[in-house]
Amino acid sequence: MGLALTGVAVPSAAATPTPSAGTWTAPLSTRGRYIVDAGGNRFRLRSANWDGAQGSWTGSGDANDPANHHSGQDSYGIPLGLDRVAIPSLLGDFHALGINSVRLPFSNEMIHTTAPVPDAAVAANPGLRGKTPLQVYDAVVAALTADGFAVVLNNHTNTTRWCCGVDGNERWNSRQTTRQWADDWVFMARHYRDNARVVGADLYNEVRRDILDDPNWGLGDGHDWFAAAQEAGDRILSEANPNLLIIVEGINWTGIPADGLPHGRPLLTPVRTLSHTLVVSGKLVYSAHFYGYTGPHHSGATGLGETHDPRYQDLTPDQLEAALHDEAFYVSAESGQHFTAPVWISEFGVGSDEGGAAARTWFSHFTGYLATADADFAYWPLVGWSTDSQGRPGGDSWALLRYDRDGHRSGILDGTDWRADAVRGLMTAPQRSGYVPPVPAWHMLTTDHADAVQSLRVRALGDWDSGARKAVCPDGERLIGISHTQGRGLCTDTATDEDLRASGSDQTVVRDERYVPPGGDWASGYSKLQCPQGQFLLGYSLRGGAVSAALCAPARRTLGSASRTVWFDRGDNRPPGGPGGDFAYGNYKGQCSSDEYAAGLAYTNAIGHWGRPDALLCRSLV
């Protein structure tokens, strides 16, 4: 049954899209730096942010007074504009902009709120009267997807209030546990599982410092954003919906913004040495936000919290391009690395009333860079007001589409907005289109603070080395490299046209030398964990830093037998060019060639070695 919105029936989320939906086919996945649809065709996220459901209250004063909401706009905890414009009209304007997708922020509080929104919040959409914020959000998702838009769910805040500063929503777990946050994500992913055009889970918005502490990338504590994103992403894919893109934004800010103290905007810089490997490959997207008034080491503040660091709008074009590359775009620009993934610039924007030359020039340069880089993007924000509820001028001048209290539109489509040329140029710039061939996958494993069993097939079989720290490559990939220290591994599917592993549940845990054939000592004087004939190395386990066991799986085809020993106890031993990238920065590591598979692992408990991995047995795939 469709939900009536001003007399127009909005089909359920799983309904067949209207002809305006375009030709893309859900679900979406990734191939190297590109997002592709179910047919392998490029799907560039040309997006905008329809905000409001994350909240608009600024955090001080009476929340019932619109003056205490961002730009005087009380969103009532639902997407903006529903009080002024019927949803079908809004969607028509979205199509006119040229976007194909919408980033739809929400708060954790929105999910659990049971009180209905006031009638005034949905005055232009009376079919939504009496609905809770989540039910209104449901109707918006259903309408967007039925009209052909891809929707990315974005957990923006814990509580329903305006973001972002020191506001109690700095981290995913500022007001809840990481487990509760991930539980909410599993709920949302299941909630929209039957709607294939809900394509992504954008895990959390602008992770940043609170009053006392910084977020981090890989320290293993309660503020470790790398680990939290890994946990939520894996749970979404394994417990709720394996088809969703998992979008991980970099760390937005660390340090105290004061001259002389360390501070900055890491964004995606840590990904070079520590990247995510999800339980379903081809689903990871990284994201970052850029605004002209902020900078690589500038918080964006004016007055309190302002430093003498340059803002992005103060940089020369060359300096801006270098900063964008170093902070984010290297992830998509450098192919064949463990970190290679699409990069979505999921927020950027500027005001229509901006008169500053620096800000206007920055916007032109930035949108030009996005166009040249053929980047995925999402403008902030999509919808705003142009008058308050009394008809006085007001609202958010940054919005692409602005509506007065009577629903009359102004903004980017209406001829007087200075941003129009830049936005139009970005929407219509030449881009890679059509079929994108599959590319070899490279993924790193890290056992720094937890297991990294990224194979769903192995997970289904239970704990194969109780008490040890375990690492296993994702389904469809094989272990090809390992580090001497730190417990890092490298996985790939290169040089195989299909999953190398045979069907079924067979696997072999190797703890001794029983599979080393007579006369086959490939690491004399060392303990050797060798896979049985016809099997390949899929994972490993450690106790402390010492080798505990190897995990092997049977191949679906005959494997080659030509072999060599790769030693890495005294330095790196990798193929020329280091395919896959540096998966264990600062540590010795060994790696088989791309046309080989790892068939064994050697170590010694001699002084100075302490049982750590020292050598790999590499064999030809054919």
C-alpha cells in the first residue's frame, strides 16, 4: 500500500522505479577506484545532502524557538522542506539539478523517538501527519528510491541537534556505546534491506576531538575510529545486508586549535598504512569533507579556536591540489594498493550570499578539481528555507534549493545564483562511463588489537585456534604476504579468474610439519607449517608475536608445484614494485609473486626470532 502524500501515492520501497529512474541497476559495488552497478557499469555518485533528520537545534536556548535552530530553520528532526513543498515537487527539482543520489543524514535519537512530529512539520505533505520521525524518514526514502535516486544513509549525530563542533556528538560513541551504535546500524540496514536502491551506509559524520581527547586510527582503545568502523561495517554486511556500500569518513579533526600546539585534519592520511578489509569485498568507500573556510590545520573558527594556519581558500591552486591529494584523493588515484578505493567527497559547499573573493575562487577551483578528477561528490546542503514562518527573509543561504513559507523556490535553478556555473560544470563534466572491468583485489590483514577473520566461510566454521589472534583473507582471496613483526598480512585474488577455494567447508589447521614431504625441507632448521598438497594458505594465527598455526584450504583446480622460499627475517623480500602497497609499514615483510600462492610459513624460536614469521613457501599457481 502506498503512502498518500498530498494525493500522490508513493510506492513501497521495493516497487519498480518510474521511467525517470534511469538505467542503473542496484546493488552498487566497487572496482578499484570506481563505484559500479549490478551490471558492472560506472555509477558516479552525483549527490547532495538532504539534511534535517540529524537535527537543527544548536544546543542552547529553547528548542521550540526557531531562533535557536541553525539558520532559523526548525527541521523537527525530519528532512527539511516537508512543511513547505510536496515531496513529488521536491523530487522534480532534485532531478532538474542533475543529481542521481542523496545522502540522507539521521541521528540515533531519531530511530528511537516514538512521539509523532507536529502537523506543522509536514504541512505540505498531510499524508505524513501523525508519523514518527523514523516513519517520515521511511516515506522520504521510499519516495526517493521509487523516483530513481540512490540513497545513502548517513549517521550524522547521536542526538538530534546541529553538527559540528564540541557538541556532545563528536564521536559515534559520545552518548552511547560502540555496541549500541553498531546495533542501530544493523537495525537500519535490515529496515531497508528490501529496498535495493538504498545503496550505502555512511557510518558516522566528522569524527573529531571532544573537550578531553582525540579520536584515533588504530590504537585499539575506546576512541579508535578505525576499529569501530571495522566492527560496524562487518556487522552490517554479515548480519543485515551484504549488498550495501560501507562508507568510512576519515578523522575530521585532532588536537587543540591553538598556535604552538599540535592540531590538524588527518582525513584519510592514515589509510595509507592501515586500511579496512571488510567481510564482503568490493563494498568499501572512503569519504572526506572539504570547506573553504577550514584548512589542513585550520579548524574553521573565527576568534576563539582560530589559528594562523591557512584555510583551504588561502591556498594557491597548486597548494590546494596537493592538499586534496595528500589528504584524500591518493586513495583513489593510486591503483593496485591495499587501500585503493573510491573516494566520495560527501560534503562541500558555500553560501549563495558569499561575497568574499577568496571563498568564491576556492569554490571554483574545488569544483573544477572534482570535475577533472572525475570524483564522486555530495553537495551540502540540498534544501533550505528562504523565509521564516512569518515570511521574513532567512534560512540557509548555502542550500542549492531554497523555499519560502508558501513553497516558492529560489536558488541554483533560478538564474541569479553565482554558484550555478560551477555546479552545472561539475554535474555535466566528462566522466568515465559504461562497463568497468574487474581489477585485482588487494587487502591487508591486521591483528594489532583483534582477530581479522574476514572470511564468512571460515567464520561459519567456528574458532579454529582458540586463544590465538587469527587473520584470514576474505572469501575469494588468498594470502600472498605476511610481516615478520606486527602480525600484518596481504591478500589478493590476482591471477585467478575465480575463487581459488573449492566449494564445501573443508579447511586444514596446520600446527606442525606433518605435511612437509620427505626431502622437501624448504627452510632448514626452521619449523615449517606447510599446507597439504593441493591446498593454499588462507590465514594464520599468532600468540603474542609468535606463529601458532596456519589455515589452509583446498583449491578448486590443480595448483603448480614449482616452489621457492622467500626469506624476510632480515629485510623486505617482495616482488618488484611492491604490488598491493606497504601492508606493514616499518616492518620486514615477505610476499609471493602475483602468479604464485603461499603454501607454507616458517619460523624459529631461536633468540632474536621469538617464533615470528621468517619465511614463506611460494609456489606457482599453474
